[in-house]
Amino acid sequence: MKKDLMDILCCPMCKGDLELTVKKEEGSEVIEGTLHCKKCNEDYPIEDGIPNLLPPELR
């Protein structure tokens, strides 16, 4: 996932802002990490450079 996407991504549940936590990156691309919504306290994983923004019950 490109870090530039943070400008347009929002929480799919409440539309709140997401906070990025990077575990592994290559250049400007995040390979592993987490997107966290402070508003609804939900975490969305980033695996193999792909953010999983499905609601928790559909993951």
C-alpha cells in the first residue's frame, strides 16, 4: 500500500480518520502494518501490501 493513500482512506464503518502503524515497508510502500480508527476503535490489517478494509464480521 502506498503511504499516499492515507489522504483518501477512511474507516469503512464510521468514516473516521485512520492511523497508520507500519511493521514492514519497502521504499514508500507499506508491506505489513495496521490501520486503526480511533473513532470506533477498529483495526484493519495490511498484509502483502494490501489493506483489508472489510468490516470485522466479513474478514
